[in-house]
Amino acid sequence: MLAVLLGAAFHASWNALVKSGADPFLETVLVTTCITVMMAMLMLFLPLPRSDSFLYLAASVLIHIAYYGFLVLAYQGGELTLVYPIMRGAAPAFTAILAAVLLGEQPSWGGWTGVFLVSGGVLLLTVEAPRSRGVRLAPVVFALLNAGVIVGYTLVDGLGARLSGNAFSYTGWMLLLTGFIVFVIAVVFRGKQVTRHVLAQWRKGALGGGCTFASYSLALWAMTKAPIAPVAALRETSIVFSALLAAFVLKEHLTPLRCVSIAVVTIGAIVLKVF
């Protein structure tokens, strides 16, 4: 539980870094490029994943490329405290249902309660969207699409990490390959603008890259020790950290409803731990 909560804090942090920049596309490429360099060095000290996980690794790379694409589109015009919860909140419930149907992982009644409390608490934030001025439909749609992508990579990577023999190595290779492909695509579309931004902001990118690796490797390690659905749900407590970062760092308004959402997510996390 502590590992997943720590990972959730890291996840919220790198998303806040992406949202804090003027151009979400360049900020995302900055983080993924720095991840590639960091993972290339780190992989020298970690064993190769077992060959049984290679198919899952390849599928994960493709799914994560889609994830970063929808992430950029969602953050273009969407606030962190709205877009991030939608992306993360819809995923745990669907993950739990699919894990039960496809993998035979049946949570206890307390587990189901915790999963849906976390998801429901996060999705509470969408209630105020129609009443909020300046809320655009497109970022919300892209966030919902990304929720589906998150379900896909959670299940794929949960199984892949178990087969790999080393969750940290599996995560590193996935991030390395994904980051390299994203960089190539970015250079094709933006050219020298991408390389100039990376060279100028590499320290920020390294911080975001480190948070990304720490966040996902901790989550995948936890999935090798516990059922996928509760881990996926508990990871979405990152909404609490993202809300605090949005309020105190990005200066976004933290409404009463968003505070209620944080409380419900916290209760869901406690239920997951107790039951």
C-alpha cells in the first residue's frame, strides 16, 4: 500500500509538470525523452525481462504511445483538476470488472467497495464541469478516451510484469522504447523545436522522468504481489496529490466539490487497505 501511495504522489507530480508548461506537447516529449536517456543508463544494471513478457512489452509500448497522445490533447485547454481525475477515475472500475472476467481475480466485497469509492470520488469532479465557465468538451472527451487506454495498459502491464521476473526492468524497457518512438514522432512534426526545448529544459524533464519511472515501476511491482484491481484503484489516490499541486503550485481553484471528492477517494483507499 505504501509503495502504491508513493507511486501515486510521483504520478501526480509529473502530470503537474506537464500541465505547468505553455505547450503540453513539448512538455510531454521533454519528459519522455529524458526518460529514454535515463532508462538507457539504468538498464545497464538491471537484467533483461524474461522472453515470456516480450509480447506484453511490445503491446504496452503501442498502448502508451496512444496514452501520451490523448494526454497531450486532454491537457490542451483542460484544467488539471478536471482532466486528470476523469482520466484516472473511470479506469479502476473498468479494470476491476475486466480483471474479474478475464483473469478470474475476484475482489472481496470490501475490495469492490473500495474500488468504486475511489472511482466514484474521482468522477464526482465531472459534476461541476457543465456549470464551470470555460470548460471545453474536447479535453473531457480525450480524457475519457484515455481512461480506456489506461485500462488497457494496466491489464497488459500487470500480466507482463508478472511474467518478466523483474517489474523494474520491465518498466524501464517499456519507458525506454516508448520514449524513443515518441521523440522520433515529435521531431517529424516539430523538428528542431523539440531538440531545443529538451536541451533547454532537461533538468525539468529529468525530474519528470524520474517521477514517471518511480510511479509506474512501484505500481507494477505491487501488481506482482497483489491483485491488479485493488492496486489500480489505490494508485488513483494520485487525485489527492494532483489537487493539492493544482491548488498550491498551478493556482487552480479548489472548489468544495473537489474537496469532497478528495475525501471520498481517501475513504476508498482506507477501505481497500482494511478489507
